[in-house]
Amino acid sequence: MTDAALASPETAVRPVRGSVDTPNAVTDVKKLSKEILAELTYSVGRTPQTASERDWFVATALAVRDRIVDRWSLEHDPSKPKPAKRVYYLSLEFLIGRLLFDALHNLGLTEETREALATLGVDLDKIKTAEPDAALGNGGLGRLAACFMDSMASIGVPAFGYGIRYDHGLFRQGMRDGWQQEYPEDWLSFGNPWEFPHPEIDYPIGFGGYVEQVMEGPEPRHVWRPGETVEAVAFDTPVVGWRGRHVNTLRLWSARAPDPISLDAFNRGDYVGALADRVRIESISKILYPSDETPNGQELRLRQEYFFASASLQDLIRRHLEETGDIRTLSDHVAIQLNDTHPAIAVPELMRILVDIHGLSWADAWKITNATFSYTNHTLLPEALESWPVPLMERLLPRHMQIIYLINALELEAAREKRPGDDHLLSTISLIEEGAGRRVRMGVLAFTGSHKVNGVSALHTELMKQTVFRDLHGLHPDRIVNKTNGITFRRWLAQANPGLTNVLIDAIGPDFLDDPTKLEKLVPLAGDSALQEKIVAARRVNKLALAKVIQERNEVYVDPDALFDVQIKRIHEYKRQLLNLLETVAIYNAMRAQPMRAWMPRVKIFAGKAAASYHTAKLIIKLANDIARTVNSDPTLRGLLKVAFLPNYNVSLAEIIIPAADLSEQISTAGLEASGTGNMKLALNGALTIGTLDGANVEIKEHVGDDNIFIFGLTAQEVEARKRRGYDAHAAVEASSTLRQVLESIRSGVFSPDDPNRYRGFVDGLLNHDTFLVTADFDAYFAAQRQVYKKWRDRPDWMKSSIINTAKVGWFSSDRTIGEYAKEIWNVTPDHA
């Protein structure tokens, strides 16, 4: 492919037709251009002659923000009736990505802004790339939180999102000789035009110290005397819903030291020491997920979680008391959703506030707490269910540890009454793990403190009942419910893939932009050759755009007409990028051995970050890059197989990859993926899924049908049975000559000639401890990939399945998911007006 082909004007973004059906459609373009120019002059301090693309982006964002604020102000108008109940969504991550096009699309302002900027000699699509991705999340959990914020605003659920305003967030991933390198993310280095700082909204967050018992009346009262105080300062970002009907608030907390400098130390000449306390305190909001391999790292993680949970509770209680004046009605007007275990410390914190500060009895406080909280579980992996050493908790949060002990004692007493003599039950439901090193189980704390606990796919929810929360489920059989995850289909179809969206609008009309289930109108048209050709042409534009990115980042040319086989997700052994890489090597070996076969052109595309301390995952990234280097430089393949690992995966990169994908790899070990939302985004854009019966794949299969998905491998029940019996990877490898050859080529250094022993220990470890059953599923996966090849060769049949995928996955909308939360968990009535 030539540079000219990659730079084709076909790759330019084209507007979505039919999405502007609001009063914004008649927006005066001249007025908008004047507003942008005014922001450039008076807010950015630049002239059109001196402005950079970044300056134009900031000016445009500020002008758009003004229009959002007009709607936002209506939500907080003192003359308007207050909502009967608000939702508060607590999440350590909000992976919101770039916001300019998201806001423009939801406001129906995209084309007006494009024209307004054109009159000023500026290209909207060029300034888009000047906006950094907000580095506030890692993967699916954070992106889900962002999707939920969008949907709550879209369907009219009054809500606040609460999290941390990380200065650097998750690391920026670079590559050095194929190894992942972590660098600080600098998304805030030029400021954030979307946020409103509120230094006047700050709350004291205590740590350490001691608990004092004081007598006030007949009952003693406990008073926590913290040894250290941190200030939590609010930064607000408006979240505008579809068609601009509602605007909610994302409030992020930044840590601030009460004293910015120690003057005594400074005057003694200790200039570094004078700032030491400030640096230590403000490290709380510096980086997402600091490594917890060290005691200091564990302490910082716990400080982060309590910091944002306490600030959020103080803020929402202040608002509740201002509006109602009665703390006892909290659960009538407030619903708090815990997104995973990270905010679970909010349970004892609310109890402390209700009992110690507002003087409620323990029984009344516990009733309110339990009715207010609900908890979303995102994983069954034991290492991902947080727990904290008891000594750390006692030192950092002494009053909370007392409360946790009392919650535990009362819950165990109630369980003992229900099942007398069952000591095993008491050990499994205890908030305190009594094994080697006593620890507080945050998952059990979140479950115990919530009135509803939800899984995020049908399979995941059932496995929760059978495994990690089995005994708690037995005691509280009505507590666990399912809420299958969803995605903001407008962002991941209409915004990310305007070419395909326009084809769909021409075929079935624009109604699906408001109701994604209307995509089912495509089903009778799935075999229509004219529609198939239009979709193929739209996808080729997307594939050219992705090919250009691969060329720029990896210096690899790929054929846009090849099958784009995509696996984009956090690098983890259970997600089994390794299984995909083993199949890649198998194909590579076969292509070299049989060069005269009619091989199908294929591009294997990987992206994702490994946790900084996850050494095996980082070795998998290195293996992917080593395989890519070998395969891409081998002339015997004639370009028929290419491999690309794209660094620094984020929302913006996903918006380029997903619309270009032909095949979606969802190949986790069955029973370990809670849901997966990348599978939904890829299927929505017409990629066919190859996957195990894991997470939401089960429900996607039910919606799209067996003929339109490639399912392989062990089921969750079979995985569990294999593990119980004791799995022998050696036997599986001996039974598969293909797998045996693949592992030997990797082990012997074929892909690491600079260090032949690099993967020897890795392969030996896989053979001796194949925890995630990669070898067990290899042959089934390899066979499923042959079915992919067969279907791809029958292009009309492939495209029919692709269209059916797009048509049938509209159900996986976060609007639907949020509607279910509102009705069945939060008891909130959405305002659809």
C-alpha cells in the first residue's frame, strides 16, 4: 500500500445524517463563529493569526460548554422542584475519552460547528486530535461508568458521578524494543476546558489518630480525632445527554494540603522539606492505581479510596440536608451505587456519619445505610476482590475498623441464629479473613452493606450466586440481581462510525438513534447485496484510516482488504491474548511450510496495557511484538499475514479500531469475564465475534444466533470441573502436534534470537501451571479460526452475519441497562421529557 493510499481523502470524517432533530438545527452559524472567536480572543488570549490547533480546540470547547451550561443551569434552578430522588454513582474510574465530538453530537451541533469553524478557516476534524484523552480509567469498568453517566443524562435520571481528578491518571504506554514502558500521562498539562473548579467546595478528610469515647447523656458517643487532615476540592464537568434534554454532573475530587508550605522548615533553609507534607498529601490524586506491591503503595490505594468516598458522602449529605433538613429520610431521596469494591469503605463511613455525627441509633443508621447503598460486582477473580490488612486499616482508619468489627459481629450473630452450628458458614461470610494475615474483605463489606448486589451479565450473576457470594446469597436470596452491561451506542456507532451510520439511516431511517432496538429493521435486509456493498465500502474507509495509524505507529503496511482480526483489552492472562498469539504462530508456521496454498490475507491487531507490576502480562506484550517483528519482516509470507501491537490504547484509539474490525476476539477463560463491553461495541459495528461462552458472549449469542458468531472451548462448568480434577497441560500439548510445534518454536527462541532463553521459563510455566487453560482450548480455538476463514471466503454470507450482528445488539444499550437500574434497584423514575 502506498503513502498516497493511506492518506486518501476517503478517510475524512463525514457527518451523520438524521441526527439533528432539535432546535439546534437552526442555530445561527454566524453567531456560533462569533462565540468561538470571542473565546479565542478573551479566554485563550490568541488571535486567529497566532492560534494553534490546540487554541482553536479550547475556544470551540468553551463555546460549546457555554451552551451546555445553559441547560445545566436549568437542572439546578432553585425555582424548579427538586427531584424526588437522586443517584450518586461512586467509581474510582471514569474513562470518558475526548468530549468535544461527544458533546457536539448529543447537542446536535456537529455540522453547525463545522461550518462555523470553516468560516474562520479551521477544520473541525483537525482540532479534534488536539484534545487529550482524560486519563481517568483503565478499561471496561471506567468506560462503563462513562457510558452510564451519558445514559443517565440521556434518559433523565438525575445523577452525580463521583470520582478522583487524577493529575496524571493511568500511565501512558510506550514501547522500547517491544517492552512496555510506563510514562506519566499529561492530559491536564494544558488545562481542561470542560471542567469548573470549585475551590470553595472542599471537605476535610481525616486519617490516623485515635478514637475517644465521650459521655453525652445515657449513651457514650465515639469521637474520631484524626492525626492528619486532607482537603478534598471539587471540580465539576457537565455531562450532557442525547439531544441535550438533560445535563448531569461529574464531580471529581482533587487532594489539597491544608497548609501549602511549612514556613518554619522553609525559613530554616529546608526548602525541600518545607514542601514534603504537601507532596505526600496531594499524591492521593496524582496517579490512578499506584502499585500496591509495597506497603506504601497499599496505603496510598486505601487513602485514595477513602478520600473520594468520604468527600462524596459529605457532599451528598450536605445537599440532602439543604433540601430536606432530615437525615432520617436519606434513603428516600438518595441512591448510592458502588461501582466495584473500590468505594466499599463508604459503608462504614456512612455509618460513622449517621451514628457519630448525627446521633442516630445503630439500628436506625444500619437500616438507612443498607437501603441507600447498592453494589455492582465486576469480577470473580479472587485477587481482584479487594482486601486490606487489618493493621493498616486500624492505623489509617481506626474508627472505621471499630465499625467494621461491629457490623461483622452483628451479621455473624444473625447468621448463627439462622444456621446454628455452621462454623464454616461463619468463616466464609465474615468481613475479616482469618487466614495468614488478617484482612478486611471489601467485597463482603460491600455486599453486607447494600440492599441490592448486581452482576453485569446473566452468566456472571449466576456464577456469583454459586461461587464468590454463595453463602451470602443463601442468607439473602433476594439481594443478587442481574443487570447486563450496555454501551452508549450513539458514541460507538453514530459518532465513531458515521459512514456506517449514514448507510443504516438510508436503509431504515434515523429512528434507531433514539431507540437502538429499531436496528432490528435491518434483519430482513441482511441479505440485500446493494446494502452489503455500501457497508463494505464504508468499512473499507475505516480500515484505511486504521491502516494509516498502524503505518504511523508501527511502520507496518497492511492490506485494507485483509481480514482485520482485533483483540483490544487490558492485557491479562485470563483474557488470553496468549491463545491468540499461539494461533498466530501456528498460521505463520503453516504458511511457511505450505507457501503454495491459497492463504487468506489477515491482519492480527492487538492493543492494551498491562499493569505496571504485572510481569507476566508485560512479557505477553513483548511476545506479541517479537512475533510481529518476525512475521512482518518475513518475505515468504508475501504480506498475507501481518501483526500489529498498537501502543497506548485509549478511548480515541478504540474509536478508530472498532469501526474497522472484521473479527472480534473475546476469548477469555469461561467463567472469568464478568461481562465485556468491547464485545458489544465491536458487534454493533458489524464485527463477528469469536469467543468462549463467557460474560456477555452468552447473551450476544442468544441475540445474534448460532450462525452469526464463532463459539468454541470449555464452558464455565467444564473449566471448574477441569480445575477440580487437576489439569495436565502436558497431556494436552502431547495430543496436539500443532500446539507442540508452536510452543517449541517460542521456547527455543525462534521469535527472540537476541535472547533465545527469553520465553523458556514462560513456556515451562504454562506447561506446569496452565491456570487459565490456554492449552486446553487451543485446538478448539484453532478449529474455530478455520471456520472464520471459511466464512470470510463467502463474502455475501459474512456480510449477512455482520449486518445481523449490528441489527441484534441494539439491546445492549446502556440506556436499557440504566432504565433497569432505575426501576429495580434505585427506585427512580426517569424524566424522558
